[in-house]
Amino acid sequence: MSESPATIFAGLSRVTYVGEPLDLGHGIVLRSTYAHLFAANMMAFTRAPEGRPHPPPWRAAGGGFGYDVEVELAVPTAGKLPGGLSAEDAIWLIAALLRLSQYAYLMVPVISDVPFDAAATSEREPLLQPFEVEPRIFHAGAEEIARLSVETLSWIKDVWPRTAELLRTCPPLNLALRAADSCTVRGRPASALLTAWGALEELFARSRAELRFRVSAHIAAYLEPAGPKRLETFKAVANLYNARSKAAHTAQDAELGALVQSFVLLRNALIKMVDEGAMPTQADLERRLFCGDAAMTSSPA
């Protein structure tokens, strides 16, 4: 039986990094690398003998995928990580926060038990495991946009340990962050829209009465100071809630624009909670809505 590796390596795709290896805290290091994960659809036309592969000829069937890995996260598996996270969960959390910040197209297609730049010449067979291979609805559009910035990485280093602890102590926020991260995976927009709004309801409508007004008012009050901008946001959120209801109660698919706007709304709320290190309570939201911003004092849920 092989021993578990002391460190695992996550390959990040669709982003690049220029600079020296960066310590993200708790033994996690980010650095540049290169590898390419690919899969091609193939067909065989003869039954396979028992216990053996299908014999040739084979033919390409089109499709498949390919991902350039240009950034590597080295994550220790021994010792205790914040929030009691496993190494795999720490990889997901850092990737999710990067996606939440400004790299919504980032993917982690593969994990290895050896550094990627050593895998080709490793004396033992490396264990290479697919991790995230389903494409997302966002694209970088330009190489400079995909370059991980020092400012964002500094923010990640600052917030990921306390966010890990917050996810452990605040299940609604944990569910909402995972929902936000999953709703941008390419698929059926209606299902993704319902996922995003399920997360928003979890955060802003602990009481399920009069959901449309309650969740719209609480989101607007949380994200905007009192005034015309808050009212404008309330009306926009209410319209998005109508799109959510249409997706939930009809056979029609949702518009991609409604999904993107709902994701941005959820993203902005989660960023604010991560920065503040707290999820607002029902009482917090009601004070902000009815008493004004000066009376608002955030407290952990």
C-alpha cells in the first residue's frame, strides 16, 4: 500500500502567474509551471477480449477537452489547515475565492502527487487525478486579464484562512459559497439560476414569508447605503427574482443575462461577507433596512 503524499499539487488553468513562488500561508505555495491535460473522444469497432482493451482500428470521434496548466498550488496534507479543511478542500476554497474576486473563468483541472515540472521524469508513476474538467460560462478574453495580480493574491492570502473558519461555523455561508462556485459551470442556465437564488435566499431570507420583497429589500440594504441607489438596486433585484420564479415554475430555460446578473449579485454579497469576516444576522438586516446604515453593527450568524 502506497503512502499518502506529504504535499499535493493543484494545476490551475486559464490563468498565469509571473514572479517568484508566493507563500499563501499555512504551507501553501503558489508558483508558475507548465503541463497540459487533454482527453480525446475515440471509438473502437471490435468487442474487447475479456480483461483487455478494444483492439484497433480506432477513430477520433471529435470533441474532448484540453487545458494548459500554468500555475501550481502546493498544499501540505500533513498538519492542520484552517477550518479543519482537507488539502483538497483548501484547493477548492482558494480557487473559489480567486473565481469570486475577478478570475471567474479559472479552473483546477488536475491534481498531482508530484510537482508538474517533475512528473515527466519522476522515477515512480505520478498519481494524476482530474479535479475540475467541466468548462465555465466565463472567459478571460485577453492574456493580461488572466494574469494573477499581486493585489488579488495578497487579498487571497489575507482572507482564505478566516474564510475557512467562517465556513466551518456558518453553514448557510458555506452552502452559499459552494452554490456561487457551482452556478458558473456551463450547463442549463435555469438550473444554475435556481442555484444562485437558492444561495441568495439562504443568506438574506432566513424567514420564508414574502420571499420576493424580503430578499430583494435585504440584498439592496446590505449592498447599498440608504438613498436612490438602494431603491434602484431593490427594483433590479426584484426583477431578477421574477426571472428566478419563471425558471422555477415554467419549462422555459433562463436567459444567460439573468444568470450572470444574479451571479454578480451573489458574488458582491459574498465578497462583502468575506471581507467583513461575518454573515449578517436577520436582526442585522432588519436594522440596516429600517434604521439606516449608522445603526448597523455586523455580528456573526
